Amino acid sequence: MDYPKTQAERHQLALWEESQEFTILGVIEVFTTDIQGYAAQVIVCDRLSNPPEIVAQLEKLNIFDIPYFFDWYFLSPSDYPEIKRYVERLNYLRLLIIEYLRNL
């Protein structure tokens, strides 16, 4: 995905986060790691041990369910467009993995 393209925006967001009680970049990093891990499992493994359990975990992993992330994302729609596109792609990948596992 286009994470390197977000470098300038990540720097700008890090400066903004200094005055906040939460970290948007931290949430995105954890979300990225989790989704990449599940995607790697699907690509590498012929058979996953418990697809329904993985689907349940992925359904809980919705970044937009985090209230402060949701507020940040939707309250300033024109800010940080590259980061937001990156998150949208990751979330789409999460949904694709869920769909794939449901159809096994």
C-alpha cells in the first residue's frame, strides 16, 4: 500500500498529536500491523485453523469503531487525504479478508 506517500502528512499529524490525549498514528500503526498479519496468513496458509474465529476478530478490528479516530477522520474531511486513503485501503483489505474467509 502507499504508506511511504503519507510521510509528510504523518509528520504534520505527529505535530498536531502533541497537544492531544490520544494518538491517531499509533492506532493506524496497530491497525496496519494487524491487517498485514491476517493478510499474510491468508496468502501463506492453505488452510487456516479457525476461519470463523478469524472473521470474528477482523469484525472487531474496525478502526472506525474507535470514537476518537472516528471523530478525527470525519470532523476534518479535507485534512490528511493521503493518510485517510491509506486507512480506507487497509479497511477495504480487512473487508476482503472477511469475505474470503466466509466463502472458504
